[in-house]
Amino acid sequence: MLGIDGDLAAGVHAARFTAGLHAAFAEEAFRAERSVDGGAWKSAGRARNRFKLFEGDDTKDAWLVTLVADSLPDSAGRAGIRVVIGVLSPQAVKLNARPLPLREDLIFDPAAMKLDLPSAAGRVAALRVLERLHHLDGQLEEKTRLSWPGRASGFAKSAAVE
């Protein structure tokens, strides 16, 4: 991971946010769901996690990720974060490319996740990064997503960031 920024990654909640993020990256597999006719989501079993956090200077075969995570106002007992994710494949890194950041608002339920808000936010941010990595790497079909308690139906609204 290249860098983490935003109000959730700084200050009093930084350690718990980072712990939630690291815990998600350490998992071997995740619950997945697939879009079916009519926009409903159905269980797609488990998706194997092929990405791990890497620390060090040797980025020869590493995907590089930037993440900005900011909290959103509480909405009806559910929490939300705004994430901006930039991802570069190993090939793009070799070409000195720049990522096309993706901005999304993600909704989740910390109580259903049995985590405090900063830890749950870190987990959700990591799951969305992992989902993006697996889509770009071809390990997860476009109509398949990772699941978390309280995730809003449909894909979150996305916007390219200038």
C-alpha cells in the first residue's frame, strides 16, 4: 500500500482504523455476492483473497494502492465512509503510470460487524480496496462484489476523481 490518508486514518481513531484494515487484508477468503436479474444480490460463496499487505522497498511484483477514507454523517443507525482509491498494477508501476482514482460512499453497520466504528470503517475500506484489486486482476467477475453487514443494495455510487 502506498499510502493511507483522511480523517479516519489520522488522530485518535487511526490505530483502530488501521487495525481493521490490516485484519481484512490478512483474511484468506471473503463472502461474495453476485448481481442477479432485477438488481437483487445473491450469495456467490467465498472469494479467495490473493492480495496481502506488503511492507518494504521491493515493489517489483506489487500492486500499489492509495486510499483516502473520510467519515460521513450517521444515517439511520448505519455508518458511512467516503473512500478514494487509486490502484496501479505491477505493469503500470513499471511504466510510471498514474492511477485513475475512484471515489465512493460506502454504507455499513458496525454493530452487525461486531466492531467499533473506526475498526469497522477500516475493514470496509479494505474490503472495497480488495474488491477493486480482484476486479482489476480478473479474479472477481464485474457483477460480483464482496459482502459486509449493512452494505447498501447495488454498487455504491462511484465517480472518477480529477
